[in-house]
Amino acid sequence: MCCAGPGQSGHPASRHYDDMLPMWAEGGYRSHPWTPDEIRAQARRRLVLEPAK
């Protein structure tokens, strides 16, 4: 798993540019799901795309 830095967007004008800074400054991090089971366990929704008929 990877950890997040001070923000997720990397774009200074984004509201998510530094939204994780307080947690990061205190030595914390947020792990990201990597395996299919981890992703399913953390998913809020599921998007299914199907070809047009």
C-alpha cells in the first residue's frame, strides 16, 4: 500500500491541494486499497459500464 502526502490533487487551485496536511504533519497517513478485496471493502458505490445496444 502507498501513503498519501499533504494533498491529493497536486494542483494549487484545488480544494484538495493540502487537505491532508494536518494529518501528514502529525506523522499520520492514509493507506490506499490495492487488492480487489481491499477495494471492494472500501467502495461506496459501483459503476458498471455496458456497451450501447
